[in-house]
Amino acid sequence: MSFTYEQLKTAIQDFAENTETSFVTNIPVFIRACEDRIFSVTDLELFRKNATATLSQDDPYLSVPSDYLASFSLQITTANKKDFLLQKDVNFVQEYSNDTGASGTPKYYAVFDVDNFILSPTPDSALTTELHYYYRPASIVDTTIGLSLGTVTGTFSAGEYVQGTTSNTVGQISSITGGNILNIIPKTISGTGFLAANVGSGSSYGVTEVVSGLTSGASATTSQVIAGKTWLSDNAPNALLYGSLVEAYTYMKGEQDMMQLYEQRFVQEIQRLKDLAEARENTDAYRQGLPSRPRT
């Protein structure tokens, strides 16, 4: 089982038996709160990524990625050799630089401010770095929908709004892949130029539906609608569902017994995720052997 964003929204409404307008409006808040809980209690590989950069000679600073939360490791490449730097307090790094007073191959680094690391010694050449760090993946609320198009009349442009002429569904183009796949961010919007005064959620485009760009005037017929998903919605759908239901029942001030049931189910799913993140992803059977238990 897995969820697209729309399927998850529908499941939350069905389980809660609530389609009231303000409740539906706040479903993205419930989902984001659930995702935040999962992020805070599990250490999945999903929450790590790599970024490479090149140091500037005689410049002790290295830019921090915009989605950086915390370091996993920072390494530099020197003469075809990779060396890992030691993370220290910023005061230690600055004091070390003052004590040595010379540039060289960096040994230490620290977070200087929200935008920069500081390294010491100051690099004496343009070295390549690779940063492994923790980040927060995009929420399923923010996932894009892919519209695969047939023959296109005109030229769509990133940033413009696209509306289905049959469904009245509206979305904003975040990017265009290969010239014929529009990556759409769901939108609920109204205004001049749209076919309806208040159009849909941006996720109900139909196959073989004509879509048109509000700014460019471009148009095309969809050949495929690619639903938006995330790793969690594919691999931990029940954790997303039950965690979101806990938030939904908190919002509704719902029955305590149902809230406790959904919380118990959520905790069970979190335990499975923690087993994956903290026991399976970081070990293998070659080193640890297969798990076993007494026969019954």
C-alpha cells in the first residue's frame, strides 16, 4: 500500500468522518505535523544527503547548503586522497587559526553562522569538499504532480499557472522536464483568467484533458498524470495516516479512546521505522548475522 497526497487526504477525511471546510483546509497542517514527529524520532537514511563544493584559496569560509540541519561528516580531497575534518566549536577553530597563523590543509571546521562554515587552517588551495548532512525532505503536501503531454501548442513557462479545461483544476509549473512533462505544484486559487471563480486543489487533472497556460496561452492534451508521492508515503503509509489522524483528532477535540488508538498505531509504525533506520540500514547480515529466535 502507498499513498498519493490526494489519497492520504481522502483517507483522513474518511477515518475522521469529517468533510467540514475548516477541517479539510487544515489537513496539510495535520500531515506536516505528523512528518515532523517522524523526522524527530527516527534516523532514516532518507534524512541525509551529500553536497560537493570547492574551497577558495585563502578563504576560511564554506557556504552552508540552504537545507542544512546538521553535519554527518565533511571531507576534503587532497592529492587523490580523502581526509575527514573534525567538527569543533567555532571558538576553537578561530583560536586554532590565530595560534598557527598560517594557511594549509584544513583539519577542523565549525558552523560560523547560518550561512557559513569556518575552516582551519585557512585553505592554501582550491580543494574539493563533500559534505554529508541531515536535511528535511519535502513534505508530501509540497510534492509535484507530473503532467505528461502530447503535442504542445505554444510554449509553457516555469512559474505560470496551468488549468485543466474540463476539471478546472489549477496548478503552478515548478519545472519542465524534457519539454513535455510539466511538474505541477497543487494550488487552490481564484482570479481573473481562470475558468471558475474558485478552482480545485491542483491534483485532479484528467488523462486526455486539455490544459492551458494562463500566461503563455500554450495548450496541450495530457497523456498521463503522475501522482505526487514521497518515500514515506511509499514505505511508511500507515505511519503517515495514523500520525495525521492523531493531529486531526486533536484539532477536532475528538474522542479520547479513538485518539489513543491512533496514537498506539502510530507508535507501532514508528517502532518499525526505527528498526529499519537504527538496526537494518546501518548493519548487514555479513557482519551481524541474520536475526533468529527459538523455535516453537
